Amino acid sequence: MANIIASPGRYIQGKGVLGELRLYAEKLGGKFFVLVSEAGKKRVEGPMRAGFEGSGLAVHFEVFNGECCRKEIERVRRAFVASGSDLVVSAGGGKIHDTAKAVAFYEKAPVIIVPTIASTDAPCSALSVIYSEEGVFEEYLFFPSSPDMVIVDTGVIASAPARLLVAGMGDALATYFEARACVASQATNCVGGKAGLAAYKLAQLCYETLLRDGYNARVAVENGVCTRALENIVEANTYLSGIGFESAGLAAAHAVHNGLTAIGETHAFYHGEKVAFGTLVQLVLENAAEDLEDAFTFCEAVGLPMTLADLGVKNPDPAKLEEAARLACASGDTMGNMPFAVTPQMVRAAIVAADALGRARGA
């Protein structure tokens, strides 16, 4: 099987690039359909419209309803067609991006991803994570190509809440450890090939960047400034993690995240926050003691969840933990990419152990 690496057609990052969207995107279409949250619209509409002024290009804003589910994808598809647009733009976070990618795929339109937060590695990927209307993981939807363009305005991201950047670090934290597991097991990556040197090295660089710049980037965002550390972490969260996970592969950390969605209390927490805890669980499964210590130290420094209570699960229900463990080991999910057989019993034990280790650190 061939080594395959996937990436967007263009990746553009810098302070103020949102106002230059038209310069980069006008070759892809003339009628822009922008999917955005109500709050996000207040942040991006002004710079976008200013950038389009006098161009003759049309812009339609559509407010996202909050969940990347089949019902919402179909609703947005109808709105896209009704608007007469020929280009999909998503401005916001992971679920908005995943919905926009699905709409663009079904409507055979180009798609531009504009993250306003660096909370996940979804922007660069050729897949969408589909949930039920209640927020429970259902499936991965894979696309034949990556987004046409990703435009990241670090000035906009610097003005977002620090928790969102930290959540992105949680998602990115898994990248190297899952890549390492997939290389060891010779697993097939998310685009149907094997991980080559470039994908593995990007995943490794992602982890090194998190350890070096993560805390300083959080401090920068807390103070609303854009520093070199922040630029590096935005690139790690968005590009290094996005290319790394897709082209090297996913393993236990994301499977545990998917399992945790069966526990209702976790729905109030971000994808990356659950993935961070899933990474701790994966390292317990691997008995990777040194890496586990480093991961706990990092999570503690930047403020990522280290216990079930940190994810809202104050009194874990044994039956719910068993359900989460079974879902994490579901056929077709990424737990099967681990280099050894993993059972629901092992996952449940690792969840309990990771939780206990996290609580011990806070004692």
C-alpha cells in the first residue's frame, strides 16, 4: 500500500488575513456562502464585507444551528442552493467546518475554511465528524479531497477565549501519540494509505511545539495579543495536527473521545478537552510511563482536563463507563489502529486509572 499525505490546496496564516479573503478566494467563485455562528458573525462580518467592498462579489451569511448532524447538513444544503452561491466558506470552529465540508461535497462546490478559533484540527482535514442531533458520535464522513483553502487570521484567534485555544492543544496533544501507534501497527491512515516520513515528522513537530510554546501561547491569548508563541501554537493546532492526524492516523485517544460522548455530562465540553483525556487513557493502555508523566504535566500547565470530574462527570456511573468503553471499541472506530488488541474491559480500566492518576495530582 502506498504512503499518502493529504493537505489543503493552500494554507494561509497571519494577522489580518481575514480582510484579504477576496484576494485569495476570488478565483474559486463569485458568490460566497458563509456558514457562521451567531456570535462568530459579529466577529467576522465586518472584516469580510470590508474586504469585498467594490469587488462586485456577493456574500451570503447563514447562521449555523450548533450541531454537525445529518439534519443540519441537509438544512444548510437547501440554504446554499436557495442563495444561488457557488462557493462555501465556513467561519468558526470544528462543527461549522465539518458541516460546511459536507455541504460542499454534496453540492460539488469548492470550500474555504476560515477558523476563528484554534480549538480543533478539523480545518485542514478531508473528513467530517457526524453526530446525532443530541451530540452523540455517529460516524466519520470521508471526502475525496482536502479543503481548497484554509485561511487563519491569528489576530482574530488572539481575541477569542483562551479556553478555545487550549482545547485545540488538547486535540493536537493526541496527534503524535496516535501517529506513533499507527506506525507501529502499520494501520491505514484516514486517506487510505500508510504514514510516510513527512506525516510522522509533522506529528512529532506538533508535540514538540506544544511542549515548548503551549503555556506562553495561552498567556498571550489571555492578554489579547498575538505573539510568536501564539502563531506557532495556532499552526500546531491547525496545520501540523490536521495533516499529522489525517496522514498518520488516529488511534485510542479519539476512540475514547467518541466513547465519552455517550456520557451526557461531557457534552458541555469541547472536542479537544475530551481528546486530551483520551490521550491520557491511551498512554495508560500503552503503559508509557514517561510520556504519561509529560502529558499530565502539560495538561496541568495549560489547563486541560486530567480527570473525569474535569469533564463534568463528578460521580461516574459504572454502567455509563462500560457503555463509553464499548463505544470506544466499536467496529470501524480507530481503537483498532492500536498495535495490540484492546477490549472494552481494558478501556474501562484505563479510564478509571487515568482518572485516579489525575485526581492524585490534584490532591
